[in-house]
Amino acid sequence: MTNNPALKYCATLTPSDPRNHPVAVIGQVKNLLKVGYAAVQTKLEPRVSKEDYELALSNLHPSPTDTCPLYLNYAHVAALPTKCSRHNTPSRSHAISKLVKNLSFGLDQYFVIVCERSEVVASACAVARSFPLFSNKSGAVPANVTITVEFILVGAGSDDVLKQSDVDCLSALAEGIRTAARIVDTPCSEMHVDAFLDEISKVGQELGLTPVVIRGQELEKKGFGGIWSVGKAAERLPALAVLSYTPEGAQQTIAWVGKGIVYDTGGLCIKAKSSMVSMKRDCGGAAGVLGAFYAAVKQGFRENLHAVFCLAENAVGPKATRPDDIITMYSGRTVEINNTDAEGRLVLGDGVVYAQKDLRATIILDMCTLTGAQGTATGKHHAALVTNNEDWEMATVQAGQNSGDLVHPLPYCPELHFFEFVSCVADMKNSVADRSNAQPSCAGLFIAAQIGFDFPGTWIHVDMASPVHCGERGTGYGVALLNSLFGNSSHCSLLQNVSPFYQENGLEEESATKKMRLV
């Protein structure tokens, strides 16, 4: 078998013979009918005639998808779902990923996506998720295989053809997604704190940036009690790492903070054996932030952008934090530990305060695999969202639909929920008293409490515990979401187009927090 196929995007269709290079044409039936045979003729001749193609289209009845072979097993046309509810992505990106996986044969192959211009980013990212990079199978050999994705645009914006800069943007997003998924898929024996720091350094080197790293007992000396308490028992000590991009003319400072628990045993409140399996994925937030930062800076970003990585292994050992211990967070607040398996909020609490206090960020987004209750609250496909800003709540939901990384809001109500953390001996406990009382919201509020509920800036919390994976594979969740949400600050026109924020024609450019319009 093969692995690690190269992924290539093209703005236009290139002639190819299905016998030599299998091809699949994918789109909604209405879009496939709009473009007709002439648009895809160069990919199908001489094997598939116009009559055969049109007959195949007439026999597509998606429920929710449908596929029709055109030439042996080398050419297919596939229909995406017809229906799309208001909480789904119009791109039907999840269906694209499934179809691409089912129609991949381990050969040099073409996928032709027929969609509107506004759906190009989500569609391209959906294909990237279908080709994971990590494998330790003994029979696997490095693939000398290239998957080429080409686009036919229909509907609004179809006259604005894709440019090389757009193709470069899609390639950067795909690399970010596949990198994030690879980190999530790699076991802790290989993707430990040292290895994650190496990943950060590699990205920094490619972007011309040097990470700032605070590690080991230096964390304790500088007051990072949350990160230190979680990771101090592990063989490889915890770290806070920061990549910073500060272009000239920047008017605001944005920080993305990622939870990077490379493995979570639960600590002394140890998980059951069935609950511990897959905890290599607990670094999914930090992995997504790293991939998103790479893609954003690669395309050019107008504002100060910081990626903060809170890295630790929640291990069991003589030095492990105990229930009943009281720690002091970087915020100065004291926390009574009543559950060592509620560790993600401790590392993120230090991370967001560092973003506020040291980096002077006015927009702070933390992304994490924080609670199992997230899947119960918003499901396998939608991350849970908690934020102190209604405009950014709406924008984040829209960005999720535009990018394919879906997200759904939860209550932000500290006055009704934060009492769950009341402690008699410290400023707060780290886990709720009642796990049935808005648990994902409460977990987010613990993080917000570190910067204070009166924080004048914008705080956004994305809990993506379930969408970080699909089956046994990482999805690279968050790369597309963050680049869409902050696309208004990108130099890439594709990302600007899928950002929920855009500037009115003729107006001077202003920051999204001062002047924005939701689309």
C-alpha cells in the first residue's frame, strides 16, 4: 500500500486520459448540469462520450450522495447532497471528504470539484482531510503519487477565475491541515513535548520566525502554575512556546492559544482503560493553531499574530499534582485541584493570561479538546463556542460554515454558571460541582476567569474535542476555521472572500472590531 500522496491544486483543468489518470467529477447535481459535458470533456476523452456522461448525470439520485461510474473504475461522476440545513456548510464538505476517500485508488489521480467560488476553500480543505500523512504500517511505502484537485466555478463569482495566488493559498491551507492531522495521529512515544517543540521550530524556520520557549522549572519560577502543575510529573517537562508575526502597520494584536496535552492519562484521577485510548489527540487544539498560523503567515497577514502553545504530558508519577493541592496560576489566582483530569483549562488559563499580559493581545482565541461533554452538547461535527462578544459569536459560526470547520454557540453566562467552581480554601476549584450544569460552558468560563470577566477585549473559546477526529484519524480541525474567521486580515483574496468580516467598497480599511459587516 502507499501513503503520503502529494496534494496539488490547479486553477484550471488540464487534459488527461482516465485510463492513465483516474478522475472523479464531484458536485451538486444542479451544478453538474450547469456546466455540462463540454466543461469536463478534456478530463474524459476519449473514454467517455457526451451521451454516456449525460446519461450518468440523469441517473444520479443523491441520498445523501450518489456515484456513477463512467469508464470501468477509472472515471466517476459523484453527486453531493441536495439538502443543506442552516447549521451545515453549503459546501457539503463532509460529504466531499467521504466521496474522495471512497474514490481514491492509490494512483496519480484527478478530482474535479464543481462549486461556487465561495465554496472553493471549504471544498479544497475537505480533500486535504482525506489524505492523512501519518502511518507506521509495516507494509506502507512512501508514495510517488500525486492527487490533483481542479475546480470548475459556477454561479456567483464564477467569472472571477482562480489565480496562482489562490492556488498557493489552497496549498498552504492543505499543508496546515495535513500537518495538524499528522501531529494528532502520531502517538506520544513519538509526538512528545520535545517533538512538538521541534514541529513549532520547523514552522518557525520556514516562516523566518524564532519561537520563544519557556520550559521546565523556569515555568514554575515565572509563575506558570497551571502548565507546570499538569506536566511536572512527566519525563519530558512541560513548555510554553510562542510564535509571533508582527508586520509593519499592524493595528491590532491577535493571539491564538492552543491546548497541547501530548498525552492525557488523567493524572492521579486516572482514566479508565477505555477512556484513555485516543488521548494522543489531546494536543489537537495546539496542532490546529500551528497549522492555522503557518497558513495565515504564509499568505501574508496584516495584523500582529501570536500562536501560543501550552504543551504538557499529564502523566502519573511521584511528582504528580494531587487532588486537594492548591496551585497559583499565572493570573495570580489560586486554584484548588479537585480533578487532575480537568487539566486542559489549567494550561490554557496560563496561556490566555500570557497572551493578555505579555503579548498585549486584544483578541484572544483559545482552541482545545477540552471536554467530552462537547460531543454531547454540539455533536461530532460542530465544535462548541463560548465567547464574551456577540458579534464575534455570529462571525465564528459563519466562518465555520464558510470553511467547513463547523461550530455552534453555547451560553456565556458567568453569573449563572461560575459558582460551580466555588472553593472554601482557594479562589476557585478546577472542576465543576455539578457536571450536568452546562459543563462545556463552565469549562470555558474557567479559562475566561483567568483574564477576568471584565476583560475589555474579545475572548473566543473553541472546544473541538469531537471534530478533532473522524473515526480513528485526525481531521486538522481549526486550520480552515481560523483562516476564515480572520481572513479579513489576510493578503489572500480567497480568505478575504470567506471571512465573515469585509469592508465596504470605497471605505478606508478599518479593523474588524471597529467596522464589520456580517455576510
